[in-house]
Amino acid sequence: MAKPDLSVKIGAIRMRNPVMTASGTFGYGPEYADLVDFSRLGAIVVKGISREPVRGNATPRTVEVASGLINAIGLQNPGVDGFVKEYMPFLRRHDVPVIVNIWGRTIEDYAFVAERFDAVDGVAGLEVNVSCPNIKEGSCTFGSNLDMFKRVIAAVRAKTKLPLIPKLAPDIAGIKTFAKAAEECGADAISLINSIPAMAIDIEARRPVLGNVTGGLSGPAIKPIAVKMVWEAAKAVKIPIVGIGGISNAADAIEFMIAGATAVAVGTANFTDPATALAVVDGLEAYLAGHGLRGVAELVGSLKT
């Protein structure tokens, strides 16, 4: 029997396999270059980029909790021009699609960054972050207010021909509504979920552990929630879904795909084992072969209810 076909398409993005790295957990690429064979990844999703450089939140910015991590980095980044100058030359040298996560404090910011990247060689697509839980303005409102959400996606769509992948918030009522709105506004795919608003307290000091007080919970603790939300969204849209949230091994990724995800993104696990995404690729191939499946397409949305 021939090897299973792992290739997938996310809009116009052709990927050799469905395993990406999640934004915010893989830096901009160089940080992992000596640890991971980029040519074996489906895609790299880089850390969020805004119009201007951002310094991020006060420290401490991360805290480990049971089965997860709470972070409040605050979307620190070099700005669109800094990223294009400092990191794109490196990323262009590698045979892997590069998806840039973008965000803004205003609709105009989102549109500006999208238009800027439309002219940058080597960018395969844009993940539109409207759902970060650890900044105090902008993205949270766009991700939880349906009208604002639509306006952001429509504004970005009008400024770029690149494939768009809105990243949906996990703490909204009606994931199907937002997923459908993304599709109607011209999104090529959606990704979900982002980290979940969370908090940790130092009981001796009786103070928040994080400098930002609250942050976003990621890691294995959120996987069952993410799987459910992917399953719900998959029933509402025809565009591909990228499943994110607590993926630590191939079995986790396969769960997301059975629920309806065409691709998956490995996030927090990159911090504990940078080779996790590659292990997921190997495990997925072995699962498909072991179950007599010819390719990923036979697995996606195959849940029996």
C-alpha cells in the first residue's frame, strides 16, 4: 500500500502535511532553526505582528499551572517593518509556508498591516488575531463583538489577496455565528481556539502572579474545550479549520481532525519539546496507514455520532 497522502490546502496555501506551529510559541523562526527541520512542517505561523513595535506587558509574563501555562506576553513584536527587515530574509530561505499572525488596536491598523504584507515576498497567508486575552485594548473587543469582528475581517479582506485565517476567541457565545461570519466576510479558513482568559494568585503575597494580573491559559488543560469548539464550527462552515489547543502528541491532533479540523497547530508543547510537531506528523502518518486510510481527507470530519 502506498504511503498515506498527508498534503492539505488551506485556501491557496499548499502544505505537505497538516501540522503547523502555533503563533506565539515558535518565535519568528530563527529561535527554533537549530532544533527543528522546517522542511518537515506543514507551515510556520509566526508571532503576532502589529503596525508599530510593541514592548509587551510587565513581567512576570508566564506561570505554569496544572496541565498548562498562563501567559501575558502582551504581543511584544518589532512591528511590520521591523519583522520584514529582520526576519523575512531568513524565512524565505526555507521550504515551508510562512503564515503571519497580525493584530491591531484599530480596524485601520489591521488593514494597514494586511496591505503591507500583501506586497511582501514569502508570506503565504495571514492569521488575523482578534482574540488575544492578554492585552488591555483592541483585539478582545474585535473578537467578541460580532459587528466589530465582521468589520475587521472585511477591512483586511479588502486590502490583501493573501489567504485569511481569522483566529477565533474561545470565550464567546456562539462559535458557529462567528465562524459563519468569517466565511461570509471572505475568510479562506478559520483557526481556533486562542488561549482562555485565566489568572493565578500568589497566596503568600496575596497578589497576582502575572504583571498583567490576568493572561491566557494554554496547554493540555484546554484541549477538550478546543475540540468541542472545532466540532461546532465545522458544522457551520465549509472553509477549512485549523485546530489549536493543547496538542501534545499525534493522538491529540487526530482528535481535532476527526472533529472537523483540516489542519492543526502545535503550541505550548513547543516549549517543552521543540520536536513535538514532527512527532505529530510521524504519528499521524502511522495512524492513517494503520487504519487503511489513503490520506488526511478521509480523516477530517469523520466523527461517528
